[in-house]
Amino acid sequence: DTGTDEHRVGFAGLGRGELEAHTERAGVPNPPRLMLLVCLRPADDGGEVLLADGHDVLASLCSEGRDAAVVLSKPRTAYFGAGAGHPSQVFTVHAEGRVSVRLRQDGLARWSPIVHPYLPLVRRAIAGCQRRLRLEPGQGYVLDNQRWLHARAGFSGNRLCLRALGDPLVPMQEGFTPDSIGVSLPRTNDVV
């Protein structure tokens, strides 16, 4: 908690409040593929990490019907970032059928009117898939930023974590295989 940034749009991660599920740097054309977070000092109370697998979120949405998943994979139905942000969609379907996820839910996310009715479903699907982790000093995780959404519970105390973003040294396939969702999504024809 920097004490000064929590109420600035796009800087909630530097405060002590709840941080909604998101992928890193959704507002740039090519977000970093990997994120590392390591805890140096846990919060006195709260501050747990909340992780949701994009595969499970998509499967949850599809279990309620195909409409939400289809609309959320339509190109340019979301705009993430400030003026120089990036038009995108929540789910990008690549040519080989693999799917990647891109999301932010703060004041730097703008939505097409066709998406608005599905936002509560997305939030409910994410909440239903989240895994809660309390990190102790020296513990951390690495995640695939095209697959995993991460969030944080609000906290009190002097929580201190280090975050690093980057790309793999060896090639990784885009996103994930939606093998268990039972729904065929339209190809996005857009690069993440």
C-alpha cells in the first residue's frame, strides 16, 4: 500500500483494497506471457491471492448456455486501457482452436453494449472458479497470463509482494485447449 495510489484508476494494486480478477497489462497489444509474484511480508489480515483458471471460467460460462461465451469472444467488444489502450475481447479464439483470456474490470475497461448483460455472469463464473492462497514469506507463484486470472482480497497491515512480468525463453502454445467445454466458439482472427 503506497498510501497515495489506491484511488487512482488503474492503480488499485498499489492500495490495500480488494483487487478484481484480471490479466496483466490487458491494455497493450501484446501483454507479457508470464507473471511471477513473491511474498516478502504477508498482510496482518487478508491479502489472500485469488486465482481462477480461464479454462474453468469459460467452461462455467458454457454450462449456463453458449451465448455468454460467444459474445465475450466477439472481436472488439472490449477496450482495455486509457487513451492508448487496446481493443480486444475477453476470450480470443486462435486459428488452431486454442483460447486465451484477457480481462480487466476497473475504470480502464470499456464494454460494447452487447457485452453488458453478460458481465454479471463472467463475475459469477470467476468467483466460482477462484482458488484462495495465503502466501507466507518467500512463497509465490508463476502463472501463464493468457490462461490465469488473478485477484487479491483486501488487507490490513504492511503486505509486501514483488511482481515480475516477462516472456518465456522457450515457445509456449497460445492460451489453453477448451477441450471440456462442449461448445464451439467462433474464431476471433485477432492476435492477443
